[in-house]
Amino acid sequence: MHKARPEKRGAGRQGLNPVGNHQGGVLLGLVAAMVMAGVLGAAAASMLGTSSLHGVRANYGERAYYLAESGFRYAASTLRSDADEFWELDGEEFIVAGGTFTLELAKLTEEEGYDAEAWVAGTQTVSNAPGERDLQIESGAQLAPRNGLFRYQGSWYRYREFSDDTLVAVIAAIPNRREVQGAQAINEEDDLPLKAGSVIPASDHVFLHNGVEYGYEEFAGGALRNISGDSDDFPLTLDDGEFLHFPALFPFTVQDQDVLEFAPVIQVRSIGEYPGDNSSLNVSRAVTYWFYDDAGFPLEISGDDEFVGDGEMIASDMDNFGEGPGASGKGAPLGKFGTVDEDGAPAIQLQGMNPGGQHPMTSLLYSGQVGPDYEVQVKVKIEQDLDPMAYMAGITFRLQGDGNTPGQLGKGLYGVSFVKGHPEASGNDAPSPEILAEIGKEEPHLVLWKTVGSGANFGAQPLAWHSLANSSIVNEEGRLLDWSTLLLRVQQLGESGGNRIQVLYGDHVVESISGDSDPYNDDIRITSPRGGLDNDGSQVLPWPPSDFGDWTEAVDYFTVTSIDVTDDSNDYKSDAAAEVGLHTWGHNLVECTGQGNSEVCDGKVFFDNFAVREAGQGDGGGAGYGGGYIPPIQQ
């Protein structure tokens, strides 16, 4: 099957569309807000004053940014399907949506002279414990300055940055994989032949099959030797070509002069221009991203029972990743988000209100297709210095419009929000007045709501609410504690529509390792830390059991709230085009100074660890990690 591609410069302009959504559990699965206002024609622009011309250029700048991101997504899609065709895109200019984008591709490892290998400086143990998160290597190495990937004894690891001969914040990457050679029925102590493939640990390691862990004594002669495991898990029946997954060993110990192998890095730079001509109004915007070379990092697969992603994409510069309208995926309206370093790790930050301030809601949409039954979770931080302390932020779902304008949002959506009012906060600097009329302006709550009214002036009709006063995730002043988790479960009630919606929450700050068998008990609960939990060296997010009746101490990461609503309205059906997102409500949550190109906005809301799990992707047995959950979209 041939995929449609944008036209190169010089070709006709018919039938042009940017590439569609990039699938998989990737760091760029999250969409920044896109302001898709109408574009003024050049003839009309010539009659405008200076201030209006600045407005036209700002509008064109947004379109140019969108074109640049479209170019990047086209290159990403091409790389995943045909590496040779990908490199043919270098230097090409494409005409798309009334403008152009140009792609510049580089083998960054070769151009920058990054080393393929480095040597360990002294025996060290790497773990999540304080003082053991970094890895010292011999001086003189030239490595990617951030977000590099390396292999040690068959396992893949990632580091946050390279500084002063140190790999900082080393974590396990997603599991390696190998294919089974021929159909097999394996018993304990049997050997298991594998097809040729990527390097795996040579001895005393484990592999996973359908979530079950097995051990092997060594890998020699193309086979795993002396397979071990729980006797109830044998015989192990395997099909020819079936994948086994080999998680990275973590924590792990390295010896002095051990060799680390580093994956090559590819750089993609996309330059968007609008309107793409030689006029004084032409505006150019550029984005730059990095990939790991597929030859250096094995791609994972997705199947009926699991979803482990298809590799990872990372931003070459965190300050530019996701910044401005149109970071990736489906367009969203109403404001701007970017990625910043917050509390030592990347987080999504609210960085601008909706254009013109015509509505207090600012929206961010996830581009991946989900539904109709799924769970969503995200961690939220709201700045401590809000004065007055009033906020509304959370998860958006079941969006019915295309989301490009306030009026489109007004066609229908649900929201579930952390909400607190204040007697001195009002108008666009306060949460929804319809909600405050029900919960008051003093205590913090979790509120489930849906749009009321129509067009750009829609309101938020509360459906159910749960008081958070005296809970573990707010302080005495009602401020939400940093990185508290909001989780919702939504199930569509048949083809006719209607939804059942349940809401849970968890915390990041209470350092608890014990849980409770009561899902409604807020006093005892296991901590859900920012960045996830360690699962055989990989960082994962916990999920509740599919049946709350299976709640046990081991899976008690959340508190189930009283919000359990069945809304029979058939106006809010699953819409895979833009099903899930994030939102804030209130212009007090961002403070902007200056105007035009000099405007600087200081956001006061941050999101992290956004993740989605569709029905059927959990293990069904109440385990804390689930089975094939979608990994964090933004971590």
C-alpha cells in the first residue's frame, strides 16, 4: 500500500494533507494547543496599520509552526516505514496547506563525533537509591548531551544528561526482544531456540511471555538454556516467530573498564514557512527532534494483548519541545502549553491563555485514538503562590467537536477537575460559576462536569462532586499537594451512547509502601510517585484493578471517590478524533507581561505522567501494573 505524501516544490497543489497521527507509546504523544484562526489575505493585509501587521505576522507564525510540526511528523512516519525513503527527504521542500516545510536530516552521532563506546570508571551500582542514580565513565568520552541510550550486557538503559564524565539519572529502557525459532512446547530445564536478532543478556537473566516471568541459565548456541519458572506455568507453548521480551536488569552493577555501547542518534529539523513566498509577511518557524537509530534500538510491537510502543522519540532541546501551537497530533484551541523542567524533570506547563481571552478554559488534546472504554491518569501541580487560592484543572474527555475554536469545544465534552474557589476570585479568574454555585468557594473538591450552553460561551454543568477537605492530597489552606494523581474510568453504554464515569485520586508526597483492602480509605494508600514505579528495571504507572471488588493492599495506589455517575445522554459518544485531553479553567492560572513578541507568560499549572489504558489492556487479575497498559505519554 502506498502512503500519501506532501508535494515537493514545483508540483501541483491538489490533494495535500499532512501525515496522520504517529501511533505508539511515545514521549511526543502529547499535543500542545494549536490556534487555527483564519488567515488574512495579502491584499487585505496591505491595508492594515502597523499593529495589525504584527497581528498578521503572529497569525502566520502560528501557521508556520504548525507546518514545521507537520513536516516532522511526516518524516517520523516515513522513518518507521522505509528508512531509505526517509533519507531521501533530506533537503526537500514540500507544499502543504498553503505554505511549505523543508526537512533537514542528519546522522548526529557521525556529524558531532559522538563515541559508539565508553568505558566505566570504577565498580559502581546503579539504582533508584540516593547517590546511586548516576554512572561515572572514563574521561574524554564524547556522547550525546541529553537523553542518550546505551546497552550494557544485553540490556538497554537511558540517561537524562551527560555532564562531567557522568551519565546522570540512569534508568532502564523498555525491554529488548527476540523471536522464537519454530513452534515450541517448553518444559522446565528445556532449551528454547531463538531466531537471530538483537543482543540479549548472556546469562542468569529472565524473559517475559504474556506477562509471566521465566528464567534462563545462559544464552548459547542460539538458544536459551535450562529454562526455569513456576511449575504451574509449564509447559510453555510458543508459536514460530512469537516475541519474547527481555527486561533490562535493574538495579545493576558495572565493573571498572566494562564497555557501554551507545545507540546512534538521528536529528530531524523541520522548517515551516507561511505563506511560503518572498513577501515581507512570510514567517519561518523551525523545530528539531532526535530519534534513536532503529539499528541501535530494537523496535517493540503491539498486539491484541499488549502495547509496548514502537521505540521512543525525544526532543533535542527540552525548552523547545512542545512549545507553541501545534506540537503534534490533532489541533487544540485556546491557549499554549510547553514542556519545562519542573522539580528536576520535564513537565507540561500552561504558558498562555486562549486567544483574546474570550473564554476562561484552556485546552490541550492528546492525538492518540482511544475508546470507547478506557482509563486516564495524570499528575497535577498547581503553584503555591496563587493569590487568591482558586483553581480548576484536570482531564477532558468525550470531546464532540474538532476542538479548533471555543465554539467547537462548546459542542460537548466532559471534564473532571480539581476545583477550589475563593471569595475574592471571580469572573475569568475563577472556576466555573455553575460549579461554585454547588460546591461553594471555600473547600477543594473533585468535580465531574459537562458543557452547558453552546458556542464560545459554554459553561460547565456539575454532574457530581467529592469533597477533598481533610484528604491526604490537599493542605489546610485547600491547596492541592504537588503531583497529586487524578484518574478516571469511562465506559460507553452501548451504541446508543451514554457513559458510566468513575473518578479516583492518588498522591505523590506521602512516602507509604503499605496499602489497605478498602478502596475508599484515604488514610492508608501506597504512594504513586512521580516518574512511576520500578518494575524489573522499567518505570511504569500503577492502575486500579478492573473490578474494585478485587482491591487488595498490594494494589492500593488510589482512593475511589463517591463520583460514580451513569449519564444516559447520547450526546457524548466516543470520538476517536479527539477523545482525551487536559484542561485548566481560569486566567488566574497564567500571568503574562508585555505584548506581541515581547510577551512573557508564567504558567502556574503543570502536568506530568499522562497515560491512557484501554479496556482489555489490563491483566484482569488485579495486579498493580496491569498487562498491556499504554506507557506514560509524557514523563
